[in-house]
Amino acid sequence: MKINDAVFGELEFNNYDWIGYKNIEFFGNKVKVALIVRGEDDGQFEEEQYMAYNFLIERWQQLQQSILEPTLDYYKQKRYELGYDVESNENYPLIETATQILEKITLVGIFVPDNDLIDFLDIGLTFDCTWDMENGLGLCLVKGEVTEVGYQDVAI
């Protein structure tokens, strides 16, 4: 089933979520991302979902900047946990700046949860990353603040 929502645009139901694609600018580059909206097959979404998505889009330029430091901190911690701060690994090179971490990530998805998850996140962002191709990178946002960084599954 397909719908054309006034806010989310064209979406298709996959028996669990509504999925569409959006072109969005990420640090000056146009990228095509999957937009995943949690919802029932009736295509009716909750007001909080619209509010969270609109909040993200309206503040996207500022929010992009706010995700880099938590991402860099996560990367450094993961690198330390794996022992690559002592023993080098080509997948986990030394990265010390937000600009360097930006070169290692690609935005691939925006997740808009329903009210069942709204206490934990109101938007999830998913990324491909060079250091973990299998699990990727996920960020949970609540009112524009990064609340959790981890594998992609933390954000969906």
C-alpha cells in the first residue's frame, strides 16, 4: 500500500513501517536517505511524529553540527574498547577532529518512531561508517539533543 502524506511525502507500507526516500543536504552534500515512519497500515500518523520530524527538518542545519562531537566521542570510546588505541587497525585509524569523523560517515536513514518509543527517542538517524560496515552507526535524538550513540539498531 502506498500513500502520499502531506508531511512525509510518498511512503510505502512494508507490514511494519512506512518507508519513503528523501533528498537531504548533509554538510553541503545532497544525499538520498530512507525515511522510515513507524505506523499502522491505515496510514494515520500521530501528531508527535509530525512534530518530531518537522523539528528535525526546521533545525537541520544546526542539528548537523551537534551530532559530530558525540559521534567522535563514540568512535574514540569504541576504538579504545577494542584496543586499537594501542595496537593499530586500518578500520579504526586515529581520528581526533569532527571534520575527520565526518569523512568516515554517510547519512542513510531517518527514523520517526511512534508513541511507544517517544520517551526514548523522537528521531533516529542511521549512518554507514567506514569502521563498522556491518553494524553502522545510529544516533537517538530527543528534541534535537543526542541521547544515545551506538550501532544502527539503537536508532530504529
